[in-house]
Amino acid sequence: MSEQALKNMSELEAVNMMLTTIGEQPIANLNDKAGLQDASIAQDILHNTSRQVQSRGWIFNTDLQKTLTPDNSSGDGSGKIKIDSNVLRIDSTSKVRSNKTDIIERAGFLYDREKNTNLFSDDVVVDYVTFLPFDSLPESARRYIAVKSSRIFHDRVVGSGELHAFFQQDELQAWGDLLEYQSEVGDFNIFDDYDTFRVLDRNQDANQHYAWRK
């Protein structure tokens, strides 16, 4: 097997996979799409699909028990906690909901709904889901996102026709491979800490509830 065959799917390969579904020629690189409207549309759909898939939270893009520190530069003992722009979802860690704090994201900062403030005097421990570039994803995630994006792209550009069912079959297979990766790499068992299991295992029943969306 050649070295090229062993490489993970690149973003360029994903875009070219999408282009082939409508009979377009592949492009040489992602930086030169002048006059190639379909390639630009394909890349936008790929990014949007990747964001939608990653926002569910997976073993590969979920960070657990991360400590965030308030910016106390004002010197008054309290400050805001800014959330990085690539964070898709964030949640303070607790086995039971506290009646003293209810921390959420608001306008790019942590916000305490119980105290009605975005100022904190103490560190906050959170779990968060991060948006990763396509080339930083595991192969099973890349393939699922590429296959799902190909179906969406074809349906939007050409319309839902006879090939739609075949794309759905490929998508279902890729979805199953991604769930298998999640289960095997996560090594979940009943002795895991509940908070950790809650974050990592939220997708394991998705194959029972998954509905295809156009």
C-alpha cells in the first residue's frame, strides 16, 4: 500500500469528493477557486456541516475539568471569564445542579444566571466542546462529515433525485463508523464518573434517534 493511500482525508479531498457528485472536475488547491463557484459553495457546506457535527460533542473534541480563571486586571477581586471563539458548547461541572450558581455562556463570557452577573471572584471548572479544523479530526469524523456534506451539496445544486438514496446509504455507514470510533476510543463503562460519562456518552443512543435531514 502506498504512503498516499495511508494518509487521512484532507479538506481538499473532501471538497473534491463533493464536486464529483455533480460531475465537476476536482480542483488543485483550496486557495485558488477563482471562477469556481461550486467549489466555494462546497467548502462552505463542508465547514457548516463540520460545525454542526462537532457541536454534538465527541471524545476527540471535548475537554473535561478545565479550570478557567477570571481576568482580575481591574484589581477589585473579580473579573470576567472570556470563552475562546472556537468553543461550541461549555458547561460548568457538577454532579447536581447548585442552587447558588447556574453558569452559562452569554456574549462570549461565562454568566451566572443565579447571581445575574458575568463577574467571578473564583476559578470555574468546566467541560467544553471545541471546534477543530477538518485536518485535526480523526478519519472516521472526516469521512462522515465529507459524506454528509456531499449529500447536502448534491441535493442543493442538482436536487434530490435517484442518487439521493445511495448517498443516504453511504452516510448511514459513515455514521455507524463514527459511533463505533466513539465507543471504542471512549472505553466507557459503568464505573466511569457520572460527569465524565455524561459528556462522553451523550451520543451513544444517537443511532436510535438519528433522523436524516436535507
